Amino acid sequence: MYFTLIKKRTILRVFALITLFITLSLILYGTGAYQVFYGKTLRELPIYYVKTDKKQIAISFDCAWGTDYTDSLLETMQ
């Protein structure tokens, strides 16, 4: 029969690491920061609102489907 002795300092370090991990997980999940940095790739989130005194709007187009019609869209808007 084998017995393993664990020092009090080791238990405190493991407890501190677990507490730190849980705290960081809650912070990242609660703020949505996990959406920005996911899978070692920085993902930029769209800007939905910018406070300004000017009366203007901004329009954006997602070209993920291809750029075949981009020129004609730009000509139409011009």
C-alpha cells in the first residue's frame, strides 16, 4: 500500500489556479470577449452604432458571396 503526501503549499497553489481559471472563464463569457478571440484567430466584430451629431447613415455590403455584382452596385449607388 502506497501513501502520497501532498504539501499544504501545493494544495493552495492548485486551488488558486482553479479559482483563477474559473474567474477568467466567467469574465470572458460575461463580456463576450470570447467572440472576438476564438481559435487563435482575431475576429473583428461589426460596428453597429457610432455616436455623432451629424445626420448621416452608413451602408455596408457583405461580399462573401463574390464580387461579380460589386461594380454595378457601386455604379447604381453613385
